[in-house]
Amino acid sequence: MRSSLIFFECLDDSDLAWIHQACTKIELAATKVLVQVGSVNTDVYILLAGKCKVDGADGRLLTPINAGDIIGEVSFVDKRKTLARVSAESNIVVARLDGDMLAAKLDSDPLFATRFYRGVASVLAFRLRSNLQLVRDKGSSMLSSKQEFAGEVDPVDLNASAKAGARLSYFLNRFI
């Protein structure tokens, strides 16, 4: 899932322009660690190319991170130690948004802060719904039109997704 689509949907063009100019491009070779478990990470990353694997603190393999996904937003918001290790499964390119710079922008621009946190909340809500869906009763019918399933796009979201997709494309074209 490209979480940046959900995130970018909540931002306006000036927000995206600021994020773009504030980010630095980082390239990592396969197997290199981007986020260490148990660390205090305040930076936010957008995976621009490649794929990352995520290992929980208990060593369990979690859902992989693909190009277009956001990394580090949970730790940025709650300022707690990370619960997972994120490492490059292939060679990767990320846009790194420095946590201190982002915090200063959020403090100085309340409208940006509102849109930013709405975007983060929307990403987290999507992830929560997806995870709850996995533990839902196994007796559900795949043919029922009244149920949502993993990866399904709500028709209400299609318009917003097109706009967010254009923003992601703009962002990717500026970095890669």
C-alpha cells in the first residue's frame, strides 16, 4: 500500500513543495538498516524506490514496505522508541524529512500542522482498519458487497486517490 497517497491527499500543493525542499535524498544498499529497533527516531521517510523488510522487536517478519510508503511517522508523533527494525530488502532510495526541521515547521505553521497530522492520522487509521480486518471473523463471505477486504479501494476514495497519485508522481519525479 502506498501510504503516501493517503498522506498526500490531506496536504495542499504548498505543503508538498515545502516537504520536497526540506527532504534529503538517501540511498541505501540491500540489507542496510534504515531504522533500528529500540531507537528513538524522529525523522520521517518516504520510500521512493525499492523495498524494505520490517522485523518486529520479537524478530517476527511484519508487512513489507514498498515504494511510496511512509516510514517513521509513528515514532515522530509519539517520540517513543521504535518497535521494529526497517532494513533495505533491495537497494533503496528514501526522502528523509529531518524531525527537528519538521517539528519547527509544525510549530510555526498551524495550518500545515493540521493537514500534516490529519494525513498521519489517515494513514494510521487505514493501517488499523487493515490490521483489524486480518483478525476479523473467518466466516465472512468474499462475495458480499457489504464487506471491505484488504487492498480494496472504496469508490469514495478514488477521486482523492487520483489527486494524491499526481502529488506522489510530482514528488518522485523531483527526487529520482
